[in-house]
Amino acid sequence: MIASLRILIDSSNPSIIQQLQHCLSTHSQEIICTQTLSGNLDTLSQGTFAAAFIDLKNPHFNTTLLIRQLYAHQPCHLIAVIARGQKLPSIIDNHPYDDILTTPILTSTIKKIIFQITASQQKHSAPALPSDFLSPLLTKTQQNKQLAQTLLERCFEDFPKQLSEIKTHVTQQNIEQLQNCAHKLNGSAAFCGFTTIQQAAQKLEIFAKNHTTNQLANALDSLEEALQSFLGHQDQLLEQLKD
């Protein structure tokens, strides 16, 4: 499953709030709305937010002051919520928006944004390196760090594209294409010795082959989690291979 994040929704539009809450609830996020905050903006200082959806037509808050409060402790991923065709200011209080979300809101767009936020947080949190990343790869390359680095860079480039294709095929129930894509990722991960990714891709491939469609969503979550962990260690892995 995608890791839970603390997210703020700043909007006075019931329709936008409902759509965002519905989309975000499918990922088990902790959701707080400015309408439910007691007192003034200082309430935001009681905890940090990983992301904030800012409705630029919201008349209840001073957007500049709100963003300043959100940045009081650590950077916050800012998503501007606008109507299609609405003009977007490029910068608010020296803080550019990280994403733009147009209405009507699509669940697939929300999922993509949450994935990016989670991957970014994992990348900068510097967690311990999983044991099934670098060591097996070096074993397969006979301790050739230059070759291992080349393979890693190709994986960091290809894996997100492959995941995107897999997610599309799961959503559209393109079972044959899904099986082929999962098989390709399974082979790439196995070749590099990335056991966790390989097993997750293999499970998805088997479910597609057997047309076990009711298991595809859970299998996709497991694969996405494994890939997030891998992508979140990109800098650490490449840095270790420079020694």
C-alpha cells in the first residue's frame, strides 16, 4: 500500500472537497480541511503536512499566509486546484506550485501526485538501504561497479515508465498487455537481482495470465510499493557505486 500522508485541503467549494476526499480516501491518507480547523492559521503549526491542495478560488483564506504557515517547519508539496482554462499564477509568496490539478478531478491524477510525493519523501528521508538492491546486482556483475551503475541508471529510467503502462492496463483491464508488461518487468528485476520487485511483478503476471482480475489491484499496490522503495534510494545506490 502507498504510505499514508498528512494532507491539507484548502477549499470552500463542497464539490471540490468531496471529490478530493473521495480520491484521497482510497489511499488511506490523513485528510484535514481548512474549514474544519479551529481558531486561525496558527493551528497549522501543530503538525506538518506532506501536501496541500490549494483551491485558488477559495475566498476564506489568504493564500500567501496559508502557504507561509505550511512552510513554517518543512517544505510542503503544493498542488494548485483550478478550473480548466483558469489562469494560474506562476508563484505565490516565492513558492512555486509543484503540481496543478484541474477540475473535474480524476482519481488517476491524484494517484500519480501521491506517488510522486511519497517517492520524494522516501528519497530525502535517507532510510537504510534494503539488502536486496545493491549486493545481488554487484554479484551478478561480478563486482563491476561501472556496469552495475549503468544497469541501475537504466532501471531508474525504465521502471517508472513500465509501472505507468502496467497501471494503465490494470485500470483498462487490458489483460494480455498487462501480462506482457508484468513479464518484462519481472525479467528486468530478476536479471538485476531485485527480488522484491521481481516477486511483485511475477505475482501480477500470474494473476493476469490466470485472469484473476479481483486480485490485480492488491498486486499492483504491492508492486508500486516495491518500486517506490527502489526509486527512493536512487541517490544512495548510485553514490555507493562511485567509490
